[in-house]
Amino acid sequence: MKIHFIGIGGIGLSALAKFLHNDGHIISGSDIKQTEITNDLALNYDAKITIPHHEDAVEGADIVIYSAVVRANNPEYQKAKKLGIEILSRKEALKFILGSKEVYAVGGAHGKSTTSAMLSSLIPQSNALIGAISKEFSSNVRNYPNHKVVFEADESDESFLNSNPYLAIVTNVEPEHMEYYQYDEERFYNAYKNFLSLAKIRVINAEDDFLASLDMESIKLYPSKDISNVTYLLVQGEPHTKFTLKDLGDFEVFGFGYHIALDASLAILAALELKEDIQDIKSNLRNYKGIKKRFDIIQNSAKCVIIDDYGHHPTEIKATMSSLATYKKLRGFHKLTVIWQPHKYSRTMDNLTGFVECFEGADELIILPIWSAGEIEIPIDLKGAFSRYNPIMADKIIKEDNIIKIQKDSHTILECQQGLIVGFGAGDITYQLRGYA
């Protein structure tokens, strides 16, 4: 079929487009601007890309799939409706994309991209649909001629309920995206319960309060007693974690932190349930090279390391800050500069206290404007809320000649070129850090 994607530049929708192309369909798409994702789709997946949105882009399509940020007044949505073309949200499209597959779905508030990428390393001949770029196969999608699919399952709009899980992993459960759930916690927790109930095999972090309360047959990881001997080491300047899991022996995985050992342990237990050999698991885990925008080292020299991290929730940032403290010590750096681009007004407001607490350990905190992600602006006094850090309020950052330049009112007010520099956020900070913006 000819399938058109409105908002194809997003990491989630682009993954579905690539997956359907690999299944033999003809894909096209549109977005508001050209990016490395749209370039990749045009070059490697024969996709006709329209920038920006235009109603003519949907002509000839059998199905139109649109991202969550697309509104009903979008010209392509309107034209598809007028032409009588079947229109599906990303959430609705999952049923027909995954309905005939053996899906190994990974959900949770934090760590699901990492755990999904790790699981795809442990099951090397499986398809993969991940919400981030796996450095092992340089994509958010991997294709094999079989029905096995490692899938990162999204709870933000309950779309994980359409993922047809044969096996489900849940890393943890924490109220998030509550605007979608109309701030109804019972509805939110029931969504996770229903997701797990769909799976024949369940693997959970049994020290999460909610997951521990469920009366379901599951493979249970008790991190505090099942994971031991956690140590950190540098391999060619890059972070690795070693740990012992139950009586299964020792494992080594890319990344720093107890949370890395936890995510890897869940993936290992799932792979064992899928009859993968333990020695193959240990070997294949070393193939995991991390994922783009998760403790992603984008510049590595003796005097300066720059890290791009997708963390946009206090729990995620706090875990990464702990890893950064270890990395800073092992590298012998004396300064940690944190650049934060808050993501969404609703998330920033709902978690403001947590955000204020999570940057402990930063020697310098630079705060960029909130990335709205389409939300209506809400005035938030970030300078006042974060006064304990004496933050530098900036408009944007520019990378030139391996130097991060902090800009305010079109002037460079600070240059960062030494020590450990990390950028947090799910907006365009990743492009700013890499010198693309």
C-alpha cells in the first residue's frame, strides 16, 4: 500500500514508516522542517518528503497516519478526509502494524528506550522498533525476515494497549503525561495493569510499589537483592557498568549507573524466558553501544567531554546526574556544567519541585527557554525557582570550533570548552549541542 505519514520527522512515527517500508509498503511523509530524520527517510527508504505540510502530499495515499501533535486543522488531514482516505492516529495504526507479530514490548516511566535497545542486542535476529537511535545498528528500526519484534511501548496516550504484547517488560511506573489521563491516577495505573494483562510473559521490577502490588504471574526482578557487585569502569574513555545478576554470573554493559544494571537485568531475564542461551546473552550484551541522546558522548577529549542526554523528567535527570558524578571523578574533571531545556509547560509545572532537586552536583546550571511541544505558554519563574543554583538564563546555545557558546539577546555571554558539559532535554537542544541549529 501507499502510506503517508503526517509528522514523519518524529522519532516514533519515522520508526513506523521505516518498519512498514521494510514490510514492502511505499511510504511518504511531511513535517514542518527538514531534519536528519527526514533526510534519512528520503535517502534510504525512498520516501517522498514534503516540507512543510501541503494538502497535495496525501494524493494517491491508501492510508494516512498522523502523529499525536497533528491537529484536525492540518491541511493534509483535511484533504485526506475530503478524499475519503483512511486516516489513523499513530495509536490506532499499531493494531494493523503489530497485530500479526510476536511482540516483545517494553514499557515504563523511565529506561524503556535503553531496555528496548538492550533487548534487541540480546535477541540479535529480531525486528526492532525503538523510540531512540540504537548505536548498535544506527537506527530506531531493525529489520529481519521474521515476526519477532522488540517494541518500545508508549504509555503517554495508552497506545501500548494496541501493541499486541507476547512478552511485556515494565521497568517502573510513575505518573507522567497526566494531562492525557485527565489527572486521573486510577485510569493511569489501570492502563499499565491492562498492558501487562495482555502479555503471556511478564517481566517486572518487583521493587516498584505499583508493580509489586499486582496479583499477576510474572518474572520478578528484586534489584536490591538480585543485582550485586556493581562497579564502573572506563573502556577507551567510555562508560561501562559491571554487575552480578542472581546466580547467572557477571555481565558488562555500556553506560554508567545502577539504573543501567537494572535495565540490563530486566532485558536479560526476558531473553532467558525467550530461550536465549546465557553465554550468548553475555556476549551479545557487549554489542549494545548505548542509544543516541542517552548519556550520548558527542565530543570526547582530554580537556572537555560533551554529553547529550534526553532526560526530561526529574527521575531520569537525577539518575544521569549520579552517573555524571562518577564519570567526572573517573575522568579527573573539576567542573560539571549543566545546560537544561525544560520540555513542556505542563511537565515543568507538574514536576517543578523535583526539577529543583535533581540538579544537585552541578557546578554551573544554564537554563534555556521551555520547549513548548505545541503547548500554550504558561508563565513560570524559573530563575526564582532555581535561585539556589544562581542559574544563567539563556536564549540558546551555539557550537563552534568545539566550543559551546551560551547566547542571550543575540550575544555570547559565556563560552564552555573545559570539563564535563551535559545538555538535558527532549526538544531541539540536541541539535544546538551538535552544532546543527
